[in-house]
Amino acid sequence: MRIDIITVVPGLLEGPFAHSILKRAEEKGIAMVRVHNLREYAVGKQKQVDDYAFGGGAGMVLMVEPIVKCITALQAERRYDEIIYMSPDGKTFDQNMANELSLKGNIMILCGHYKGVDERVREKWITREISIGDYVLSGGELAAAVVTDAIIRLIPGVLNDETSALTDSFQDGLLAPPVYTRPAEYDGMKVPEVLLSGHEANIESWRFEASVRRTQERRPDLLEGKDF
């Protein structure tokens, strides 16, 4: 997989992709992330990428021409399965969407900034709009990093234990059960005996029941329509 991210502040994305799982994914040749500075496609001598909104109002708008120049340049090199715009009014990102996107080959992500991008970009070039929650960030960069991380970690071979991503919260519509490690007892608090039993069927049954219980307590909305 290759993910290309278009932004006016590429420095915000230097950290997330230089460490941990995402770095290992690139070292293994499984996934590649490239960040593109929109200012390199700027208009005129002033290298302008934003302008005032028609009709007035506060805030600047990213111009259509630099964005289209960048998108077109990238499309000339490869075919993209999705061109995503990170927007607070996009569809809310969830695990099902992450699963779906992890099966794609090449993805382009456009990060909004200021008051957003010229609507014509969204109408003609964007194939999907995604939000990571009902709040507003200074730009789409951090949201793009979240989406990228969630997608890439699902690709087979990225995680050391390929079953790990399949047992994460939300994969089965439930929150993950509690987890424990050594020591078996600390400050009077003991690990549930069933987890020490070695009985695989009993352990899986306990984990399922604990997942349902935790979901009922913390996210009952996830259980709507389910019959356990």
C-alpha cells in the first residue's frame, strides 16, 4: 500500500511516520507513506495556496488550482483507489472503514486547513470524505495520521502477531476484554483464575463475556440490535 498525504504544514506529519509500527511497515516494504507540501504547487510569484472566501467572512480557503496540480501530478504516476478529504463533516471514521481501506492499493489524503478547501475540489476530485469525530482541529494533518495508522496496522505482516489486529476493540462490534500480564498477584489484586488455567475454551468464553460486560458498561450504544 502507498498513502500520499497533501498538506500545507508537512512538519506536523514528520513524527507519526518516523517511529514504531508505521516505520517498521515501510522498512518491511509493506506500506509507504509520502507527504507532499502543497506550497510546491503554489500559484504565481507569491507561491499562494490560499485566498479570501467569496462572499466575505473570516478565514482563508485553500485554492483549487494548487490542489488540482498536486492531485494531477500524483495521478500521472499511479492510479489511486481513493482520494480522501479529511473534513469534520465527512463520514465518521470507524473500524469497519479502516478494514475496508486496508484492502486498497493506493490512497491519497488531502488535509484541509484554515476554513477548508474550495468546494469545487470536493465536488470533482474527492472520492470520500472522512471525519475522526465531532470536533474541529486546526487542520486535517493529525486526523490523516490517525486514519493512516489505523489502516496500515491492519495490513498482514505489519504487526508481529497477525492475529493481534483481529482481536482489537470494535473488530467484532465489542470493546476488547481486560488484559493482564505478570505478576499474577500485585498488591492483593489477582489475575482471574481462568486466565491461568490453560483451558482455551474457558478462556475464550471468559473473554467474550468480559467484552460484552465492558461494552454494556461503557458503550451500550454498540449493543443496539445485538442479541447475546
